[in-house]
Amino acid sequence: MKVRVLVFFVAMISFTACSKEGEGLNASQDKIQFGTLSLRCVGDCANMYKLEGGKLYKRKAPVRFFEDLKYNETPEKNFDVSTIVNSLNNIPQAILESEEIYGCPGCVDEPFINLIFTNEGKEKNLRIDIKEYALTGEVKIWVNNFLKMLEQLP
């Protein structure tokens, strides 16, 4: 009897210890809005893009409020999205597992990274702090690389 209980518990631990499939991001398939937002600004407050179907869409015009954000209907022509896809597919698990907020985004009147993606029918909106002193390890490296990648976009 003890052996059966032990086998049962070992089996349960094995199943629950597996990584959560579907929690990750697949930038080549998922619809993703990404960029930086600033909540306390008076001018152009959203530097956002949309990646959908392997194509990059820019916002139509500068906006102050995120709710006013609209994207061009036609994608950027002849733009290689592989760098974007690579960056988004390599988001650290610590960020993906966070409850929509990582760090204290926008707390000190500065912009933050905003990611909105639909995965397996569920929309997730992540706001990520960009203050270097508030970040550690792989998150700090990813944030710095992501911000450099954004500077290269049209």
C-alpha cells in the first residue's frame, strides 16, 4: 500500500513539475503589440508597434493616450522582422509569469515597456519597468536589448 501511495505522489510531482505549455510567446504566430508607453507626458506618449502574421505595423499617428492608438492598415514594406521575433520569443520566464506588472513601470514619470499579446485565445497585457537599478540578471539584459531593438525600428 505504501508503495502505491509513493508511486502516486511521484507521478503527481512529475506532472506538476513540467513547464506550463502555452505560457510562452510565439512571436511568429501570435498577434503582439509592443513598445513603450509613458503615462505622464503631454506629447507623444506611445511608441508602439504591432506584429501580426509576420508583418510589422506602425502606429498611424502620435498619440497621448493609449486608448487613441491605431495602427496603419498596411504593413511596413521590405522590413525583416526576425530581430523583433527573436527578441519577443526570448522574453524571460520571470516576466511572462508575472501578474501583468514587472517592477514599478511608470512610477517615476518615465516610460515603460508594454506588451499585449493573445496566446491560446487569452489576451495578456504586460507592463515592464525599464529602470536599470530595479532590474536584475536576465531581465535587465532582455530589457536593455529590447530597448535597443526598438531604436532600430522605422
